[in-house]
Amino acid sequence: MSTVIVVGHVNHDQVWWLSSPLVPGSRLTYCDRVVRLGGGGFHTGTQLAKLGNDVRLISNLMDDDHGRAALAKLRAIGLDTGYVTMWAGETRFTEILLEPNGERTILNIGGGSRPPFVAPEPVGGEAAYLNALVVDDGLVASLRTIPLVVSQFPLRSASPRPADIVIGSRADFPGEDTPGIWERASRIAGPRLRTLVLTEGLRPILLYDGKALNHVTPLKQVCVPDTIGAGDCFAGIFLHGLLQGLIPELSAEQASQQTAEWLSERSRTG
């Protein structure tokens, strides 16, 4: 069993299943609505814990009924919540409008910034995963001592962090070539970067080391309307594969297959 530090949000997602596509100026109906935990810290940490890893979660929750219930659920899943900071205030839901074809629109309240991710003392482990924009200097110092660091590709201005692998979605970089995306990742991850992983829905996964580009074709593909959390699930399984000694290509293949199975199961059970 490996100790993995996971840095990321635990959100309260309120998912609205729309009856028809979004059209400006129209009146919309929805067929279902559900509130569930989400966010990169939750989905990736959950997958790593299910696979038998000791997951230490660095995240933030509000100290209200929703936040305390979320903390209890995280503990029940098996996550170490000793580094989850409880802040005074009210939990704000992330509103997700999900169209019948799977397109989603995410609404977050504006006018304020989320608390930074902090660790009050040095943290260590065999690996770390970040899905975060801002991390404090103390946490960055801890990451330098961790042998394997995987970071989600931040899409807005973010704190530099030492990372060996950066994972992103090819759709987030329209019109950019892979070497250009690599350069952007290098500015975030620094000289430790050795692999860029780009997923693209049902299309082959791209792995790039700064020179050579490899393609990994998913062994199993599923078409479901709700793919929320799929990228975070993939990241957790991918990291677990690396910890088991798999090369990145095989780890990506395994992560793709198991993520498809996770999506299928959630679609059946709701």
C-alpha cells in the first residue's frame, strides 16, 4: 500500500438533468436533480483509496451541516482527513446543467476566491496528486521531497509546482500543437516534467515526453450522458498504475478501461 497525498477540491455538485439542450432565451425543464460530492480531490482520492492506497487529503470544507456531512463521508470512504481545513461560513453548491447529449455548463458564484490549499506541517508519501490552482510555499516544499508528483493541468493562473507528470484534456487547447502544450506544462511543472498526458474523450490518449508522441487506444469505450468526474477518476487509476510499476502507456490503458467501467456502473445505479 502506498501513501498518496491528494490536493484538490471537495465540491457539492448540484446536477440538473435538463430535458432539452440549452437555448438562449428559452424556458427549460429538468427531469431530475441530485446533490452529490464531486471535485478533483474527492473523485481522485476516492479512486486511489478504493485501489488500496493510504490517501491523505488536503482540501477545504465549510464548517456547516453540509461540510461536516462531507467530512464524515470522506472518513467513511477511508480517506485520511487530518489535513482537511474547516472554514467558517456556508457551503456553496456548484451548479451543473447537464444536457441530454452530455454537454455540461458549470456555474460557480463569482466575486470571491476559494481558500488556498495549505498543510500546517510537512507532508510526505510515495506520490502526490494535485488538482489545484494555488498551493502555499510550505506545501510546494513538501512536494519537492515526494518521488512521484502528478498534477492536473491548471487552466488559469496557478502556482508553479514540481511535477513529473501533467494530465490535461486535449479539448482545453484548441488549435495548439503538442510541443506548445508541453512548453506550457513545463512552465507549471518545472524541470521535473517527464510526461504530458492528454485525454480526448473516446479518442486515443496522447503521451508526450518532449520529443516522442505515443498514442494509447482505449480498450473499452462507453457513451453515457454523465461523464462528470471521469477525468479525475482516470487520474487516480493512472497514478495507481504507476505506483504498481507500470509504464505510462500501460497505466493509461488500464486507467481508461477502468474509468469506462466506473462510468457504466454509475449510469446503471445512478
